[in-house]
Amino acid sequence: MKTPLCLRHFFPPCALLRRRLRPLASAGLWLLLAFTPAGCVTEEVPSDTRRGNFESCWKTLDEHYCFFEEKQKSFGLDWNEVHARYTPMINERMTSRQLFEVLGKMVNELRDGHVNLSAAHNVNRYGAWYDNFPMNFSDSLLHKYLGRADEYYVGSSLAYRVLDDNIGYVRCSTFDYAFGNGNLSEMLKTLGPCRGLIIDVRSNGGGMLTSAEQLASLFFNEPMVRAFIQHKTGKGHKDFSAMRPITIRPFAGLRWQKKVCILTNRRTFSAANSFVAFLKGLPNVTVVGDQTGGGAGLPFNAELPNGWHLRFSACPMYDAEGLSTEGGIRPDVKVDISSADYARSYDTIIERARALLREQ
């Protein structure tokens, strides 16, 4: 069936890019409508059947997902083989929930935390990238270090205080919100006299890439290229633009000049993973804890014929050396919190970072 492919089929960028692209997107849509005779093109669109939704899901990923080559090298993924294996599982007599279960298992073959299938009754998500590893984080332990509500500062989504050994501690739980310049300046005024600084991004699932860049800017005195990004240019698995640099520019106010430890675990993901990539390798930075969870592809969204939403990695990102961090970033100092340490309310990762900062 031929049907118009209009603006509803364009893949809207996720929150990581929305702040940057909204003005350009608005202008681009006006140009598209002005210079395209009908404002639309035609393309084969699968019907809203069990088979049609299966084919739409598989094809959307086949044409737009960005890590096929990396997954093939990592664990032998063959997306055509996946299609052949799941095709016999689809029939028109299956229920909607049965279809959702099969499609969910199929997209999980990608082993990507950014790939989700959303329906009214559930969100299918791949969680082995953190479920199979120690948590290495506890809100109860965190309370010991931050203290009571009146004992620490809060600015935007940052919670911080000076620990009793004159080490500054900053808890960054999300990059979902922008940081005001005033928030960052006041934080550095408070923590500036400290001998060292801890930035804790454990269990930070990401958010806006611009917020990760903004926090990272506190640690740069001059513009530096600290990552690269590519964009899909066609439907082939190898159709990408050249790598484009991501430059971190210095914060306009106070900036941190002393030693800093970044704390990570397997749930440090997406924009938080990028934040670690921006800073890892700098002379005054030590990453402490467990490997990050990765998530180095900026996620986009598509809609299946039945209205289910498919989210997937579409734009691959790389570190300052041009290497992928999709599989996670290894710490400079590997530390786990043992069961015995949990029992005695002792955060081994924070304590190791404090010891490193006191030594330097």
C-alpha cells in the first residue's frame, strides 16, 4: 500500500537534542513545506496487522539503528538472521500482548539500553547492562555522607557539601535539567576552598547532553575537543557522516583547578556516560568505581502502525580518541562496595576517592 510519508514520520530527537534543534527544526519544516510540491513523499508503509507491525519494527531498526557493526563485532549480531528467526513466531491470531512480547524479545537482541518498545500496558527495556552487575550505590549510604536536609546545599539537580576532611562532594543524580550559571558559580564558591572534589554520577541515567557539557565546562580552561558524533546519511548499516567534533568550552565563571574524582557504576548511562568521557584522561581527573553502562548513541523515536513507540540509538558518539563508549567506560580505579561494607554503612567507592584526593 502506498501512502504519503508526511511530517509525522520524521524521527523527532530526544530531550538530549531538543534544546539545540527546536529553532532549526521549525525553520526546516517551513522550508520543507515551501519547496516540496505536496509537502510529502510516498513510501511503502506496513499495514496495522501483526505481520505489518513486526516488519515495521524490524525495518525501522534495520534502516536507522546506528550500532549494527559494533554489535556484530562484539557478540556476532546478524540482524537478517534475527528477522528469519522471529518471522515464524508472528501470526494474525496472536494477541496484542503476545505480539508485544515477541517484538520486545527481538529488539532486546540488540543489547542496547536505549532501545525501548512502549505500549499502553508496558515498556519493554533491556536491563542486562546493569542487572548482571553489582549496584555499587545505595541511597541509605548516600544519606550518611550528605546528611540531613539542612546539612547540604541544593542547586538545580546538584546536591553538595564539604565533608569533614575538607573534600567537596557533589551528587549529580540526573542530567534531565539545565544548570543555571548561578547554580554552578555558587557551588564552586562553596566548595572552592576544598582540597579536592568528588563528582558522583553513579546511577545517573542521563538526560540532556547539553547539561553534561555544562557541568563538564567547570573543569576546562580552554576549548577542547572531547568527543565526536556521527549522523546516519542513508539506510545502509554503514551510511554515516564524517565524525564531527564536540568541543567543551570553559565555564564563564569560577572553574575548578584542583584534583577531582568522578564516581561511576553500571547505571551511569547515556548523557552521564558522555560526561565521564568528556573528563576521563584529563591530568587532574580520576574515575573511581565500576565501568559505566555505556549508551553512546543519541536516541530517536519512531511509531509503529498500531501506535506503539520504538526508541533506538540513531547517532553514535565517540570519546576524544575517536573510540566508541557504547559498551561503557572503564574506571581508572576499580572499586566495588562489599556486602560487609553495606552492612556497616561504609561507601567503599566514596572512601577510596577521599583517600586518593588526600594523597595528592
